[in-house]
Amino acid sequence: MWARSARSSVRLGLLVSLAPLAAFLSVAAVLPRVTAGNPLRLNLPWMPSLGLEAAFFLDGLGALFALLISGIGVLVVLYAGYYFADHPEDAPRFFSLLMLFTAAMLGLVLAGDVITLFIFWEGTSVVSFLLVGFKHKDEAARRGALRAFWITGGGGLALLFGLLLLAEMAGSTRLSVILASGPVLRAHAHYPLALVLIALGAFTKSAQFPFHFWLPGAMSAPTPASAFLHSATMVKAGLYLVARLNPALGGTDLWFWLFSLTGMVTLLVGAWLGLRQRDLKALLAYSTISQLGVLMMLLGQDTSIAFKGFVIGVTAHALYKSALFLTAGAVDLAAGTRDLTKLGGLWKTHRGLGLAAGVAGLSMAGLPPLFGFLAKETLLAAVTHPNIPPVTSLVFTASTVIAGALMLAQAGRFVVDTFFGERPAAQPPARPLARAVAVLCAVPAGLSLLLTSLPEPEPIAAFLASAASAAYGGPVKVSLALWTGINPPLVLSVIAVSLGLFLFYRRARVIADQEFFSAWAGRPNLETPARAALRLLDRAAAVSLRTQSGKLRRYLAVILAASSLLVAYALLRQPIAFQSLAVPTPDLAGGLGVLRLFALLLVVGASAASVFLQRDLMAVLALGASGLSVAVLFALEPAPDVALVQIVVDLLVTTILILALRRIPRPLREQANDRRTASGSVRDALLAAAGGLWMAAVTLISLTSRPRVSIVTPFYEANAKPLTGARDVVGAIVLDFRGFDTLIEITVFAVASLGVYTLLRRGLGLYRAAHEMPADEKPHRSFLMGIGGQRPSALVRLLTDAILPLSMVIAVVHMMYGHDQPGDGFTAGVMVALATGLWHIVYGNREARRRLPWLHPTPLVAAGLLTVLVSASLGAWISGSFLSAVDFGKLWGLSLPPGFALSTAFFFEVGIFLVVLGSAARMLDTLAFGEEAAPRQGG
């Protein structure tokens, strides 16, 4: 039954897993070249005038992390399909976030310049915030997500300043240049500041003491996300950054003490706190903190054996920690709890899980013949290296042995107490799981055994050596042989194992002593500084919110008053001799002059009417009339493109305002009108006059003082046709010369529609709750039958039926000839959206939905954005520049109507049309019918 219920999410997981699988195979295909020391480079110009580019770089170090991210990503995605079997509706959102997280991490480890690296770095923080807070209705999840984002985001700001300072010191943002400038950077006066800022970014991201406390709180994320975050992604980002920059910044005393001591303290804190955790995920979280400390301590040292230990440790930790986290999630699904005091006896019913957990636990404990044993041996060899000062080596060695013993005890608690302990009688029996779950948990655990059980795998050793060499900045030899003879690391390992077995055997007593010590010490809260900072931030926010009343009238008053004062101040500092300005007198004798004057008077009159009319509907109509009058002025200039956009936007805004009036309860509107006082009207009049005067002054000064000979206009006129094939200059500007701006604008338009939907739905719910209105209040008849709840006449229905196909024909013409004549995808989308809105008004919501089954906002927006991105990518593939103009009709020798070109611009217009249609339809649908109507599937 459970397996059958998982089919939908499992199938989705199989489909989504193809993306990380493709990334894994792509990196694996170039491993021979990377291992041979020939890295791959890709540089895409971004802002050539500023020397900025999107650069990517793949060497041994980047390949190691990319393989871990994508390889474990495949397992996590497949596992998540079973994890969300009981809640398949959550699977699409989770997979979307997980793929964004994977892309951000891959971009980070493959970045070839510091700007690209930082962009992806912050991307991991943002997406991890969404993953940790995935269960957004849970207070603990929201709190953990905010804390993680605040800590890692704050470290990201420090990292930004550090990277910019580093780029300034090296004279380039490229990592290749920075890595080759090591002697110059280390001798620079700003080296200590840059290093500390970069270290703050790495410490916060990789949960180093004292910033470690955010990581256990992030366990509120779904277990697949936790497994991915801990084993291969988020927390490894800081380690990757330090390893990447070691050849440029490492080798100094400051580097050694900063990273080695921080890593050692983190190692001990995580191991100590992890042993007494009762929750499986919390136990694994603290063990992750400890292992991150180990790896950071290795990065602080300037020996080749340390970097050998780093790459082996990163690989071993990724394998056993992913297996253990996936097992913890499976245990939670089967037993209904992760509490160790309520678990036990699962070996009888889930031997596959127990076997996977046992192998992974042995690797975590550092026992042979697992890969974790090799990682521990290499670590012990690194901390006992002769190059380390004797006293420091002694401290590092003792810390490593103690932490190793605690880690073995933690692994024993996870495996033995979960699978072999006595299950409390009060607990219900564990339910069965799909066999694939145990298989997915066993894959990384099996690799931990396979890597050391097979004969010496030379290709793998050579690949790990190339990764270690890239981080070390020199040759590193890596061997995967388990037995290297009786030596100090082996003796220390035996001591750690013996102590760990003792701690595990006496775990109940040890945990009780830990609790007693914590109570005696007053339970020192390491989060106090962060909480104090958050309280300070909350107080600052409270002070700021005192000015945020939520009233648009007050915001507008502040904006107008401040703008007027600024303009007045500027004019007083540099007075303008207005008497010397020659203002041309309009020619009123011709017909166009009279029309311009009439349109101008209409703008003023309609605007004044929108202020003085008492009825809201009449005021909105007057405001719409003023907008149409402005469109007449544009048409007379002539500026037909701008006039056309002004007309459709004005109609859309007027429609939205009218529909919004229907959604605002009448008591609120009457209350707003009653609060208008004489003093308030005088204030508004003065502010409006001041705003009008400063706008007039700024406009007059701009028109009379700017250079009369334009530089930009001749450029567009001369290059629109040759470079883009467009006769319409405005279309060429919007789609080609400034196409990226247009892409951002339509994305903002889509997000605004989501804002309307979300805010209106929430606002209506809050109003109903405040006024004790039933949430299931029956909709007005007009929502069901059309205008006024009456069946519309045959003439009205005929006109309605004809307007929609007519608008679609006009929209198609606009998109086809937008590059040749006035018109574009934006106006086409608004026109069709208004036509569909008329259907809702005439036929009612339910009937319109039935008649227009294709009108789904979300798929339309997604299809539009995808069309634009694919078209832009094709342009980059063919001509080498994103969003560049490509005429496919000419390339394929197609015979097309005059004025129409099957080009990237046409597909861009189609994408804009779909995005605008979907977004406008969502806004109109929400404002007109909102919550009362049944939700549209896919919309």
C-alpha cells in the first residue's frame, strides 16, 4: 500500500534525478583531462566595460566537489520520491527547491571569478532558507530557517567585502589571477583584513565555532534536504572556499592559527554536544559540526599530508553522512519517531536499513576496512607531522583522539540503540518501507566499503591527488592503502577506538554526567550574542515600522514633501535664470495644435475630477480618462508605440481598480471617506501643488539645459535595421538592445501578479476574521451568472464571443509584426487578458472557467519565461551573445510574408505575450472572484 501511494512522487523523483545525473556524467566525462592537470575554462562577458564576466573553472578540486554534489544529489532526489509518498502534493515544490540548491552549489564550486562565486554563494543561502523552512507552518522550522539565513547571510556580507578587497589587491576578479598572485597578496598591507573577512564567510557557512549553533536548528528541513545539506552541499561550501584560496592566501602564521584553532575547537564542541542528543538528526548534525572542524583544522596546515587528509576526509564524510541521514529519515518514516529513547528492535523488521546504517556507522567511527578509517588515519598522520610545533601537535593530537572516541560512541548510539536496542512496549510496530529506500541508503555506505576493499584504484587515487594538489598549490601524493605498518597514527587510532568503546559501553553514565555538568555550569548559551543582535535588529525594525503605517496616502505625502524640499534646496544652491529660457509657443492655428491643447486640458480636468468626485467608481473612471488623454498626447507627438502601451495599460489599471473596489468591503471605503477632514484636504492640496511645481521645474530645466544634439537616438536609428533587422526602432530597443531589461520587467510583472493573489487572499481572510465573517460565505450571484446575476442578452453574448478571437488575431499580428510596425507582445497580452476578463464579467466565473479551459495563469507564465530563455540561449549558441538577434527564417531559407521575421525577437514577443496574459489573468481573476471560486487547476 505504501509503495503504491508513492508512485506519483517516485515517478517525479525519477524524472528530476536526470538533471543531477547529467551533471555527474558530464563531470565524469572530463575527469581524465582534469586529472592530467588541464583544467577547463569558460568565460562569458558580462560587463566588459567594467571588466566583469561570468567565468567558470573546472580543475581537480572543483571536480571532486561537483561529483559529490551531483552524485549524492541523484540519490537524494530518488530517495525524496519515497519520502514524500504520504504527501505527494509537497514533492513538486521540494524538488524545485532542491534543483535550485544543486545548481547554486555547482555554480559555486565551478566559479572562475570571485563575483560569480559570491552570487552562487548567496544563492545557496537563499535556497537553503527555503528548504529549512519548508514546513512553513511549523514555528521551529521558521525559526531555524531565519537563524540559518541570518548567520550565513551575515557571513556572506563579510565575504563580499573580503572578496572585493582581494580582487583589488590582485588587480583582477579572476580566480586564476588571484591564485597566481600569492606572494603579492600575502605581502599586502590589507592581507590580514581580507583574510579575516573571508574566514568569517567560511566559518558561518561551514558552522564553525562560535557560529555552529545554526546547523542543529536547520534539522527542521525535510530529511532529504538535511542529507544533501550536510553531506555534500551547504556546509561544505566554506571548506571549498578555504581550500580554493589556500594557494593564494595560505602558508602564513595567521592562516595557520586562524583555521587550525577554530577547527580544533569546533571539532571538540561538536563531538561533545553530539553524544547526548536524543534525536537522530540532531546527533548527526553535531557529528557533522565535529567533522567540519576536523576538515577546517587540516586546511589550516601547510603540509601535503594535511591536504591528502582533507580530500579523503571530505569524500568519506560525504559517503557515510549521506547514508546515515537517509537512514534516519527512513527510520522516522517506519517508526514514526527519531527519538532514541523510543526506538529499538528495528533489525527484526528492517534488516536492509540496519545493514546500511551499520556499514556507514563503522565508517563514521573510523574502523577498518571502511573509507572512514583511512580518513582518520590520514588525519592522525597530519596532526603528528614534524612540521607542526611540538606543543601544538600534542594539543591537536589529543583533541583528535578525544573527538574520535566521541564520534565512535555517537555512531554506536545511532546504530545499536536504533536497530538492536529493546523497543519500548508503548511504541507502535514499525511499518514496512519500499525496498528501494534501503537500497538508496546502502549505496553510499557500500561505496565506503568498496573504495578500500578493491585493489589499489589508481584512477581514483590520481583524481584525489589532483584535487589535493589544486588545494595545496603543489604536488600531493595520495594512496588508498589501508595498511601502512605499525606507526604513531595506528597506535593513536587504537587508543581512540578503545576509549570510544568504553564511552559507548558507559554511554548512559557519560550522558548523565554531561547533563550534570551542563546544569552545574548554568547551561551556557552560545547563541546569546546572536540572540542579542537579533533583539537589537528587532528593536530597530520596530522603530522603523512606526513610520510604516500601511497607508498609501501617508507614504505619498512623505515622498512628495521630501522631493519638494530636495528640489527647492537644489534650486536655492544653484538658481536657474528662468527669464533667459526660450519656451516655444505652440501653434494653435493647425488642427494638431488644437488637439494637443484639448488633450492637455482633458488630462488636467480628468485628473482634477478624480480628486473631487465623491463616488469611488466615478473617480476611477476619471483617472482612466486622464490616462487615455495622455495616450492622445503620445499619439500626436507622434509616438505610436508608447501611445498603444499607454492605452492598454490604462484600460488594465482601470479594470483592476474597479474590480478592487468590489473586493474592498463597503464599510472600509465609507470609513476612509469619513476620515477625510478639512485640514487633511488642505494638506493634500499643498503637497499636490508642491509636487506639481517641483515636477514642472525639473521638467523645464531638463528640457532646456540638456544637450540639444542627442547621441543615443542617432545610434539606435542607424543600427536598428542593420544589427537587429527591425524597422521599428522602439521594438529594437525593447527586444534587442535592452532585451535583458525587458526580461527582468516581465519577471517582475509575473511576481507582482503573485503578490496581488497572495496579499488579497490574506487581506480578505484577516478582514473576515476581524469582523467575524464566515470564511465560506456564499458568493454573490454575479460570480455565477454574469452581470448583476442576470443572464446576459444575446447581443452582449455575441459581442463577448467575438471580442476574444478578434483580440487574439490582433495579438498575433502584434507579435508577428512588432519588429516592423508599432505593437508588441505586452500590448497583445493585455488585450487578450482584458477580453478574457470580459468573459468572466458577462458569463460569470464558473461558466467562463468552463469555456476557457486553456486559461491557466501559472503554466502560461512558466511557458512564457521558458520561451524567452530558450530563445535567448539559442541566440547565445548561434551568435555567442545572450539575447542576440538571430533570423531563423534566413538561416533556413523560409519564404515568409513581408515584414515578418521568424527570429529570436518574434519568440521573445511570444514569451512576453504568454507571461503578460498569464499574469494579467491571475490579477483579474483574483480581484474579481478571489477565494470564493474554486481554485483553478494549475493556476
